[in-house]
Amino acid sequence: MRIFKKYLTHKLEATSENFGVQILNLGHNVHPPNVHYPEVDHPEGYYFDWNKGRYLKEYQIIYITKGEGIFEANGLPPQQIGAGTVFLLFPEVWHRFRPKISTGWEEYWVGFTGEYAKYLLEQKCFSPENPIIDVFFIPEFLETFSNLIETIETDNALLKKMSSFHLINLLGIAYASVLKNNNGLSHKK
């Protein structure tokens, strides 16, 4: 899949029916080895300095499909992140993350808000104290991310309404992965 980055404007957000889930930004990027992270073209409000970390006003799902790196949040010790890992960012929770300089990584992300999103992220399996989820390589997760990007790219207003459902599906797959991991069930690779 090609590189894609989209940060939606408030004007676009207000005109879209969102079913309690409002997508604020979405993307796919490949960060090669030996390149500074985050890239300097990050929009204001999203760029962060590693030493300071950052806080966001929204939820985010970040899915690493290749490479490895490190993630820290809310006073948790540094966590190693590898391919097949999702980490969740919660509003107003300090965090920082980056790929290993020697490997880089490929990432997909979506930032969102909304009452239904808040309800879903308040479920017991999701928490700022345990934000890392191993989804491994469940084909539906990457396919759903790809579908989400396609619906946001389209000029068709009816298709754009589907973006909320794709996001809800991503959260459902992550939820099922947590249940599988907690119950010791194996994933198909």
C-alpha cells in the first residue's frame, strides 16, 4: 500500500455523519532505518520531541506491521514494540514512541473521538495502564485499515459514512485479540 496521511479539518468533520465515532486523522507510513522520528512534516499538535513526549486530545490506534521500536506511556516502563503490535493512545495521557534507528518501521494509525468511541475504549480490556495489544497478523485488521483509508480518500459522501464502521470494526478486532491473548488462545499466522 502506498503512503497516505490525512488530517481532517473541522469543516469536514462537522459535515460528516459519524455514528458516535469521529475520525480526525488517518494514515500509513514507512519510516526507513536511520531517519529521524517523527518526521519534521508532522502537523502542529502532533509533532513531539522524544525528551518531552506529548499529550493528545483524542484516541489513536497505531498498528506496526514491520520493524520494531519502543513505546512509553503514563509512567509505564519502556515497552518493546514489534510487527503485529497495536498500541492505543488515550486522551490527555502522556506518551512517546519511535522505531529503532537500525530497523525503522511501517505504521498505520487513526485518530478519533466521539461518544461511542469513548464508550468502546472504556471497556475493561482497554486501558491506559495496558495499551499494548498483540493482534499479530490477523488479515482482517490490515484489510480493515486499508478499507478505512480508501473510504476517507473517496469523494463519495455515502462511502465516507462507512469510515465510522471500519473504525468500530478495528476496535472489535483489537477487543477480540485481547480476549484471545488473555485466555491463552493461539492466533493463526
